[in-house]
Amino acid sequence: VRDFQMDHSIKSDLHLHTTHSDGRLSPSDLLTLCYERGLNTISVTDHDTTSGLQECEALSLEKGMDFIPGIEFGAKAKRGEIHILGYFINRYDCALQEVLSELQEDRKT
């Protein structure tokens, strides 16, 4: 993750989804839209997957945008489901990937 420098205003969206979960746009289309709208800091927080983060990070760097790798975990609660956002995650973390695999398997059953 690049160091953030506060010598410019931050126009951001820190809760974005791609077609890797329930988003309507591919990573490429999403990053293009964010760039066209003048965003300079984004976080992709797909549901229970990190599969699109590498592509999103590469595209954001090409466009000169700061990228925060993120995720949105679904969790069951007494009154339904809650969503928990995580930022600055390590998509290569084996324990994280194991939990994500379990969540995806649970969703299938």
C-alpha cells in the first residue's frame, strides 16, 4: 500500500463492489467510472472474496488513484445478517483465504 500524502483533497468511495460479488460493473468498468467521476482514493469491498483486488489495485495505480484493499464480511446475527467492512487487508493471508472459503461453502448449502 502506498503512503498517503495529505497535500491534496481526498475524493473517495470506500465501499465499492464489482462483479466478483454483487456489483454490476467489472473491475475495469468500475475503476474507469471512479476515475471519470474524479475519485482519487477507493476501496473495493466485495462480499466474502478478494478475487478482484489484484486487478483493481493494478488499474487504480495505472490511473494514479490510491487503492485500499478491502472486504465486506457477512455474518449472521439474531435479527438477520450484518455486514462488517475490513480495510487494508492482506489478500495473500492464508488464514483469511481459509475463512473466505468456508463462508463461500456455507453459502452454497
